[in-house]
Amino acid sequence: MTTSRTTLPEVTPGRRRRWRYLAAFLVLAVLLVVGGRLAWSWLDPFGGRTIDRSQPALLQSIKDMSRFEAATGTFQVVVDLEKDAGFLPDAIKGTRTLFVGAGGVDAYVDFSAMGTNAVTVSPDRTQATIRLPHAQLEKPNLDNGRSYVFAHQRGLFDRVQDFLSGSPSDQRELYLLAEKKITEAAVASDLRARADVNTKAMLSGMLKSLGFTKVTVEFTGEP
């Protein structure tokens, strides 16, 4: 019975050196790639840097508040503003911008507007009547973090004009229009009525905790 043997190729010293050179080359290539990426991310020769040289904020005035913030409404509106240019097609001259405006509106009761006889207390100090003006609405406070331009289309002339001016289009008109629409929505909502209810509940609870058994809160004037 004969047994066949497989003879492995002999690894010569020259072949070992070639494999070592190849392995060293691959390791060096990996190190160069990784090191290059790290150096690029750190140095970034084409990137800029931001330097904040702003001066500290200065306190200009302090005003005492005499009002109760009774309710807050959160609103969002999509402003669709289009500007055409006479008989020219929109592809040549004209813009259309979709702007998402989001912000809040506060409803408050101004205690400084109360009259001299706004608070009436019974002789036994068990009953109290308070007369207040109705709640008012504060100006909308747009949230810059949630307000943004969703889409912006420009004609050829507008693109050239923006390119030559070197500054983006002014968004002030969009913000003002968004504030106007949010104000209209707040007026049409029940925000002021909710503020009246919350103010009445706050005053009733406060005075009853002071020993009054009956508290009447009346609102005067137009709501």
C-alpha cells in the first residue's frame, strides 16, 4: 500500500521579505489615509472660523410689571407671499416664498388699570368684590428656532440681482406678515376669555386662603 504525500511549496527568504514589504506597505497606506483625514478635519485649510467680538449686553431700563399673565396660545401659520412684475412671466421676473411662522401670544390682565373702587370688602371681612378690566393680548413672539423659509422661487432677474447684491433677500416682510396673521388668529380665538377665567380663579383662590368666604370677580369694559 502506497501513501501519497503533498509537498508544500518552500517559502524562500526572498518570498518572506516580499510579504513583509507588502504588509508594511498596506499598514503605511492605512495610516496615511487615517492620518490625512484627521489632519484635514483639524486643519481644514479651506474652512473658516467664527469669532464672536460682540460687546456685553447693557441694561437700559427696568420696568415694574403690574399685570397677570393668565394664558398663552401657541400658533403656526404658513405665509405664501408672491410678487409679480407686470406683464413679465414669473420665470423672468417675480418671486414666491413659503414661510412657516411659529410663535406664542400671551393674554394678560393689567392690574394698573383698576379703578379706585375696584376692590370692595364687606364690614365683617368675609366677602370681597373685585372689578377688573378684561384680558388683553400681547404682541406675537415669533420663535426663530421654529420659523423658517420652506420654499423660495425666483425669476431670472431676481437671481441676478441677489447675486450682484451679495446679500440674501430681506425676510422682515415675511416676519411682519406672519405676526399679523397670528394676531388675527389670537383675536378670533378664546384666548382672552380663557385668561379672564384663569384670573378669576387665581384671585378667588388667593382671597379665600386669606379668610374670605365669598369672592366675586367682575370684568368691566369691552372684552
